[in-house]
Amino acid sequence: MPASQPTHASPPADGYDDQRARPLRDFGDPAEQPVTLTLNDTAMVTLLASPESLEPLALGHAFTAGWIERAAQVEAIELSHLRHGLSVRLSVAPRIAERAARLQRGGPSVSSCGACGVAEEAQLMFGLTRLPAHPPLAADALQRGFEALSQGGRAGLHTALGLDENGEVIFSGVDIGRHNALDRVIGAGLAARAMPVAVLLSSRCSLELVQKSVRAGIATLATLALPSALAVEVARACELNLICCHRGRRLELLSGGG
């Protein structure tokens, strides 16, 4: 006799596979938890993030938010559990905490990106500057990044790959939030004192991804789907090499170009 096949409930008349009684424990991936970042004893922001490898996330977000200017300003990083999430405490000198407090959001921020709810437009544009002219990552090198992305991607999660001039992966960040994934790569670059030449992201491009890349001095940002018009406008003003990859079907250089 043939091996028995697993049985499935018959789909309802509307064509849906009814999973309303599926236990929550079955929804293991992608994981998402509130992660509160604090400077000394001041809570600065709560991100909805994947609860793994939180040190580079915290370091990268602190840098791109303008709280710190280099990794050495963080004296220690401590992780702890809260009632519903996690806390990452960055120990810094009092003067750094005081300066960061002036950049703190006008209201509480609970998001994957941390930009929602900023008090002023100037805060959203913080850190933008014109990058030194640099040619975009070569198309064949970017193709190597695609191959790594297709092999290492995780369902339901965004991946950011930090690439060198040859398209080899030197840093990677995986998170439920695309902004968090980029922060993880930037945090790893800060810790290593060497930023990648390019970042490839498994998402579309928003303004904040441009802002984070420019602040980190990353010359090329490549994303899989169309960017917003504002993201392109700011990328052009900052001379960032912004590439829309159309999910690997074709490459469009939208700004920069050295």
C-alpha cells in the first residue's frame, strides 16, 4: 500500500484554508518583540524588531539617529528582559546622553524604523550631507550580492547585505524591519571600523534608508523594489548611488554615478 498522506481540513466554500484555530506556538518565525533602546537610564525609542543579535542593531540605530558619532563612545551594552520585550542599555558619557536627549522624539516612537513621530522635519533630515563622488558598485559585483541574498534570505524577514567592491558579503543584518536590518549592518561596520562599499536590501527604498546610508558614508544603496520620489530626490542631492534592482530583472541607477 502507498504511504499514508497527511490529512488536511477541507477548504471552506470561500476558498480559504481555515487556520483560525492554529496554536500561536506554531508561528515561530518571523519573531517580533518590542526592543527598547536606552542611553544610560533614559529610554530613547522602542523598536519592533527581531530579538536576536541586538548589539549591532542598538549600535547602528544609535549612530543613524545621531545619538553617538562613533562606536567608541559606547562604554558598554547590556541586555535585559522587560515584561513584554527586551531592553538594550547603552552606557555613554553624561554629555553624550544630554545631547541625544535634545534629539529625542516629541512623543513615544514604537515602530520598525524609529522615524515615525519625529517632532520636527529637521530631525528626519538629520545627518544628510553630500557624499564624495564614488562610482556605483559594478553590476557583476551586485549580481554576486543577489546570489548571496537568494541563498541566505529568510521567509518573512528583511535582509541587508554589506558588500565590498567585489560584491562579497562582509556584513549581514536580518530583521522583521528593513530599517532595523540596515542598522544591524551599520552597527557591525562601526564595530569593525570599516563600512561596506554598498548595501543590498531585500525591500523597497524609503527616505530613512537613504538617510541612514548617507550618514554612515555608504556609497551605494541597492534595493529590490521602487523607491519613493522623496527618497530619490534626497539621494540625488546627497550624491548617493541609489539602484533599483526590480527584484533582479533589471538594474536602474537613479542617482549618483560618481
